[in-house]
Amino acid sequence: MKFKIGDLILILVALALTIGGFIYIYFPKHYDSNYIAKVEFNNQVVLKVDFLNLTEEVIDDEVVTSISYDMFKQEKTYTLKGRISEVVICASKNGIYVKASGCPDHICINTGIINTPGRPIACIPNRVLITVIDVEADLSWKRVVIVFVRLLCLLFS
Amino acid sequence: MKKSRYSIRKIVVLAIFLAISVVVSYVESFIPIPIPGVKLGLANVIILVLLYDDTIGNAFLVLIMRIFLVGLIRGSLFTPTWFMSLSGGMFAFVAMLIFSRIPLFSSIGTSVMGSISHCIGQIIVAICMLSSLGLLYYLPWIMLLSLGTGIMSGFLAILIRKRYKEIILGNDLGHN
């Protein structure tokens, strides 16, 4: 009934995997001018925002309904038509975030501002996904395989 | 009269467990946690206790009915969020079933494994829905938190199992 040796091993292994994941995600990242934000709706890229220069490339006019610019805050606001409601996305020099959405959990709003590859903003009810990508090296499945190989190496070293 | 598979005592005990787990998992959805999509997972404690001290079928029954009822109460039945919790629940159940039958692990290890696989199940559904492997980046954050909540619910399960044996199983001997 009490704490057993297997528990300790399990917890240590899980902790090692977690720390390995953190090192992979946060260690080699710099604030880089190559980063742009990619907004996807229903797995299709609808908008690309260069938030450092506040320029954008609209790919699907039907989803991105309006674009406005706030001179005082130096913020650009994009309104998207999501699956269940409108999604309002703001981009500034500091990064990109979701300002308003009609989804029930508000997970996308609570994620906050993002400016580096790593944490994406996901609004699953609206089928909207915002990721920051490196223009030169896009996140691909190869990179994910590398994560797992690195974690395995960490585990057996 | 045809004899039922369950005695009245069994039905009442299972109903109480189901009610506790529904209420707990509804209430804990109001507790704010900084990382999106993470919950305390207190309802898992009930499944854990049933897996150890009751049959596998009863534990599965309570799990499925809890997921349906919570979906009905929150109004999220058959939505993406509900499928995420369904897949998380299934993954956690299978993992806890395997680990609870290995004598090397106590209920703490089992519940840590359960909460980690709950997160993996949720992430898999989210990846399928958004078809983006970028969501894998959430995994370390979620795993760190689920380690904490898993250890906590493991200790809770030990306490509850002690009371469960004293109160419910103990009375059975006297009155059957």
C-alpha cells in the first residue's frame, strides 16, 4: 500500500522525459527576425503575419473578413470567421495573440502572446491554429522524429 | 424472479461512486490552472479505487457513464472537447489497468501513469483534429503538471481505499 520502488523509478523516468522536452523546446531558441506567424483554419493556411514588420499575406479572403490597424498601440487586428464564432487575432511587435473568440473554454485566449516556435495557439472548437514558424526551416515531421530520438538518447544515457 | 448480476448494495455503492466522480469532475473544471487544457483529475481517483477493490467491468462502467454524464451537464457531448476527454479516459483506463496489476507499483505509480496517458490520449485527438504535430510541444508542460496531480491523486486513492475497506467492505461481513 505504501510508496514502492517502482513508483520512484516511474516518477524519475517521467521527470527525465519532461526535462528533456523542456531543454529541447527552450534551449536553442533566439528571438529571430526570420519568424512569422501562420494562421490555419480547417488545416488550410489562411493568413501569414510578419509580426515584426506588421505586414501580412492574406491567402483566403473568405475566412479573413477584416483587417484593421491601431496607430496608438501599433497593433494589427485580424478577424477570422471560425467554425462556431468569429476569432479576433492581434499582432504587434511582441508577438501574436487571440483577443476574442466565442469558444466555450477560451483556451486560445488564455494561452496568451506567442513569438517563438514552440507553443502554438489552438482553438479547437473554431478549428483555428496559430503557429510561429521559422521562414527558413519550417516545422516538419523530421524535427518531431529528432525530438523522440533525443529523448530516447537521454533516457538510455 | 430472475436474480440480478448486482446486489442492491453493489448498485448503491456504484451509484455513489458515479455521483462523486461526476460532481468532482464538473466542479474541478472551474478551478483555474495557468496551462490551458489541464485539470486536476480528481475523478480518476474513483476509477483507481474501483480498479483495485472492485471488478474491471464496474470500473469501466463508471468511467464511461461519467464521461457521458459530464458531457451532458457541460453541454459538450459529441464536440471535439468531449472526444478529447473520451480518448484521454480510455488511454488512462488501459494504462491504469495494466499498471494496477503489476505488484511493483503502488497506486501512486498507477495514478501517475494514468494521468500521463490521459494527456497523451487528449493530445493525440487534438493532433488528429488540427492535423498538426506542433501540438507535441505542449507535452512537456502537461507532463510536468500531470506528474504533480498524479502523485496527489495516488495519495488520495490510498486514503480512500483505507476508508472504503473499513466502511463498505467491512459491513458486508456482518450483514450478508
